[in-house]
Amino acid sequence: MNHGQQSGEAKHEDDAALTEFLASLMDYTPTVYFPFIPDDLVEHYLAKSGFQCPDVRLIRLVAVATQKFVADVASDALQHCKARPAPVVKDKKQQKDKRLILTMEDLSKALREYGVNVKHPEYFADSPSTGMDPATRDE
Amino acid sequence: MSTERAQDGDRNEAASSSRCSESYEFSHAAAKAAVAQVCESVGYEHFKDPALESLAGFALQYILQLGKTATSFANLTGRSQCNVFDIILALDDLTDNGEEGISSESCSLGRSVKLREIIDYVNSSEEIPFSQPLPRFPVAISDKSRNLIPSFVEIGETPPGKHIPLWLPAFPDPHTYKETPMWIERVSDPRGDKIEQARQRRKAERALLSLQRKLVCKLSSRNTVWGDLDGVKEEMREEESDLRSVSPPISEEKVESLNRDGLSVIEAFAPAMEAARDGFSSEAHTEWKKKKPVALSKLRTEKKFLGQPLDLSLQMKGEDRPLSFVREEDRDDKRRRAEFILRQCMENPVDLNQL
């Protein structure tokens, strides 16, 4: 009984928080910059997969979820990029990791944690270490 | 901020370089731009194109998966429209929670780890201001054409045919596919036209007859000729103005009839001119000479009228044309004869003067 009551109260709180969160999502309408993925685009792809809902808040929820997913992947890739040893310093002024470029290698490493296997094929297949696991190769 | 502007340029290039012929390509380019902006907010400065494209593809696949899973959850409970709880369940389904899994209580906020993460993310990211404008995606990204064409009910039209339901899009206006004439179609009244034509012809004939009578009178009375030459000219001008006032309201067909009448003037002049040649004195010839320029000018104005019927107007009826051609030949003969006569008259007084 107590547990049931407690869970009931928690549920009320959760529901209130959820509605509050959904309302806060809609507050972003006047600002242009958030979420990054436009509603039209998300709606188009959701309609492609059979998702039908007239409520705009849900579409924003999906947009925010996707944005979070992309941001997570990108931040992981950024960490991989920063963790890589710095290139050969030719000048004393040249700093470490001056260029933060999103490359396929970083992306494949980051996505592997999400269960996605992305392998960018080599352009030149002339070295004996082609096609091997990149962790065992020397860069 | 130059790096950011470079990002903008890269993004715009990516968006514009992709062919927008298909809706897929356009939405893919739009997704690329959005993903690039997200990555930039994370901290990246530059992108490699294949990496960006694959990440955009992943984002789209994420949306599609979410939608598919949420729809299946909704269908499981017998609904066709999705709920917020469907989305929460789908979010949990997509993430690898390990031992937690989906329980009946995971719909709520407290249980859903993923949703909490999302809320935290939203709350954290709104602190960072972004000064770059989001690329403007036109409404055409989704197929809105079905909304542009209103249905029969919205227009208030009844569909042409009982088999067409009211809620279908309306047919386009007939002027978009039918060719309509460019001129104002006047109601043709052939009988009225003929009556009007006859009336104007009679009026012209009357004017010409009166002119002819006056000329003959003036010719017969020689004494009054010199003094009244100006008067004669004035009378002739009056008759001319009469004729001209009659001619403008007349259409081309009626001008033809006028020309016929005009040439009848020449015919009327011809015997008078012969008489003048035979019996009259040189004074009469000089009179004639003075009257001739006026007559000639009249002839020339008639000639101008002759030129007009060649302009094909829409009122020109086909049946009249063969007849008019015949009349044109007659008119040519008569005109040539009249010109010949006039030339002779002009030469003769010269000869007489020489005499």
C-alpha cells in the first residue's frame, strides 16, 4: 500500500515534470536557434516511418532527442580527436591539435560504442596493413 | 568568428552543391546542415565531407527508427496516433540500458533514464547562445502541395458529377486549360447590320447627289463661276465633310460601297468633263482645272479608303469576299478610265492655252 501510494505520488510528480518539460520545449518557438533540427524536417521523416501525431511538442521531443544523439556522438569523436597524439611540430608557434576536423576515423571509433559499425574503406590498398583493425595499426 | 563563417560557407556549399531535384536530396542536405551546426556547438571547427554525410545519415536513421518504434508501440495498444509515452518507450528501446530494460513503470519520467538525460541536455544547452542564423528551410520540404489545392467543400463548388466526393481536391479553373478568344464577342445581328448598312449607303448617295446637282448648276451658270469659285469650293468641302462624317462610322464593307459611290461620282464627272471638252470655252476649262484639284484630292481620299478594306478585320465575313473581289476589278477599270479622262482634260487646257 505504502509502496503503491509512494509510486502514485512519484508518478504525479513525474507527470507534472513531464508536462512542464513539454511546455518548456514549446517555449523555444520564438528563438530560432534551438532545436537545431527544424520541425519540418523531423516531421517529414517521422511521416515517412508512419509516425502520425498532430502535437508539435512530440515532434520537438524527437528533434531534441536526435540532437542529443548527434551531440553525444560528436563529443565522443572530439575526445578521440583530442586524444590522438599531436602532429610533428615544425614550428615552435604551431600548437597541438590546432585543427579540429571531424574525420571518418574519429566517427567510426565513436559510433562503435553505440553499436554502429562504420568502416571507411581505404583509398589506396597497396600497403600490407590494409583492411586490418585500425587499433593495431600505427598511424 | 571567421571559423564559424567558414563553417557557414561549408554548410551552405554542402546544401547548395547537392542537387535539389528530388525531395530526398534536399532533405538530406538540410539534415547535413543541421547536423553540422550541432557538431559546431560541440566544438568542432572543420568537417570532412564523408564524415559529415555519414553522421547526417545516422541522425536521419535515428529519427526513422524512433518513429518506427513509437508507431509500433502505439499500434500494440490499438492506437493509430502516437503518444508521448510511445516516444519515451521508443527512446528507451533504442538505447542500450543493459539490465534495466523496459518495465511498465518506465513510461514515467522517473524511470526513464533516457528521458532524464534528454531533459538535462535541454536544460544545459540553452545556456549557450548561438549567434548564427539557422538555415531557413522552406515549407516545401514536406509535400504541402496537397494543402494548396482546396477541396470542393472548401471552395463551395459542387463537383461535376455525382461520382466525385466533396472532400477531394477541386478541379482547376476552366480558363487554365481552355483557350478563350482574346476579343470581346459582340452579339452579331445580321439583319440589323444590313439595315444600318443600307441606311448609311442611302445617306452617302444623297450627299453625293446633292453635290453633283450643285456642280452641274455651277457649271451651267458660267457668270457666277468666277465669283463663286470659292463658294463652290466651300460647297464641295461641305459635301466632302458630309461624306467623311458618314464614312468613319461605316465599317470596311460599307466603305467599299462608298467607293463604289465615289467612283460613280467620277462616272458622273466623266460625261460632264466630255461636255466641257466639246462645248465649253477656255474659261470653263480653267474652271474645271481649278475644280479638278479638289476633285482629284477627293479621288485621292477615295483611294485611301480603297486601301483600307485590305486590312482583314474580324468583322469581315467570308461570303462577302468573292463579291468584293469582282467589284474591285470593276473599280480598277473605272478608276483607270477616270484617270485617263482627267489626264486628257488636264492636257487639253494646256493645249488650249498654247493655242
